[in-house]
Amino acid sequence: MPIRRLPGDRSRTRLHITNKKPQGKLHKANDTGLSCMAVATTQKGEANFESNYKGETQSIIEEWKKKWEIPTVTYGITNESKHFPDNSIEMRAMTVALRVWQLRIKDIRFKRVYDTTVNTPDIPLTFVDAENDKLFSERPGVLAYAYFPTESPIGGDITFNDSYNWTLTGESIPAWKVDPEHYTKNTTVKLKGYNMVHTMIHELGHAIGLRHDEFNKDSVMHPFYNGKVVLSPTDVRRIQTFYGERKISNKWIQYFRDRMLSGRIR
Ligand SMILES: [Zn+2]
């Protein structure tokens, strides 16, 4: 599978993202077709959201102008992660994340493409090592990126940085499992794992049209990794302006959330 190149035309953008503490102005989502997941961490590896938002209580987000106009949007995995024996973990994260959005909207539905070598899905998911991706090479702090819906086939594409350790819930991983060359089973060292479901919900949000929400730290669409797997009221309101409101009781949403968090969803 060739690595997708960034387009060389005006839709190519520069990202401003980091895995270090943000300096000065908060990094903004670009608005020319490519967006990103960014992570801010302290020295302890915790997410860091300090300072940039003080006094901001009102949000005005100029929304992306395009959305999926087809009733059925297809998805599938074109390159699985090297960290798992098959793609079942990745597919599960994608299915859960799609459901989080699907439960709130009515104008589109998502359908899986099983053989992505035969049919290219509208939303293809690719995992790639940082050294094999131009953007990740230049910006090693980027966890993943996605393209907004556009007329171009690249719209909706999602790429995860496979040089990070991904887990379904963001739990840390015994180092010997990831790096048996340097750690033996006796070690108590653990490596940070990143929440694949959270990141997937965020990137899917871009893939169906949402820009970043810089104003709400609890939003899944916040530009920095926060591990959220529940949509904020702002996330919900925004996506429903794109695709209509699906009337569903909070009881059902809670039911799916509980199943998802307890790991029983498939
Ligand atoms: Zn993003």
C-alpha cells in the first residue's frame, strides 16, 4: 500500500501541533482540508491544557462548508496497526467511534467495506510509522490526522501514527510487550498508551466535517488529546447542524456508552 502523499496544491497545509507543552498561542486547526490530532503533555505524561483559554467563555466556530451529501458513507481499514496480530482492535475502535456519532445524527449512516483492496471506502483508515509519513516525520507530536470532506477522493481519509502505542482505553502497556529487545518480563516499566477510541472519535469528527473546538476542553473535538470518549454538548450540537438530530433517548446513549466502556461492544 503506497503511502498517501499530501496534495501539492493549495490544499496542502502546514500544521502547528506539538506533543510538548504549548507555547504561546494555542495551535489552531487549519482550514484547508487537512486537520490533525495534537497532544499536549506534561513531563509526567499527563495531558496539559493550561493557560491558553483563560477568559474564553463564548465560542464562535466558523464551520467547514462541506459535508457528506450521500446517505451512506463507507469506511474500512486499508493499513492495520503493526502492534496487533490482526485488525480487530482497530476495527472495534472505529466501530465504537462511528456509533458515538451515529447515535446523534440522522442524515447519514456508515457502512463497512470489508475488502478495501476491491472497493475504496469513503473513510479509509491507515496506520503508518512516523518515518514513512511525511507529515509525521516533520511533526512527530502528531498522533493522527484526517481530511475534511471535500470533492477530492482524499476527503475523509484518516491516518494514525503507528509509532505511538495505541490501546483501546488509553491504558499503559508493560514495556516488555512493546519492546522485548530492551526490556525483560521482570521489568515493571510501563509505556504510555494512547486511547484509540478517543482519537478515532476525534478524527472521524474531522472526516465528517468538524473543525476543532478550542473553547471547550471537554469536547472530543478539542485540539489536544484529552481521552474523552463521550461527546460534549457542543460536539453534539455542532454535528447535528451538519446531519440533523437523531431523536434517541439518553437512556440508549448511556446504554451504548456503558457497553463501550465495559468493552463488550463489537
Ligand atoms: Zn484534530
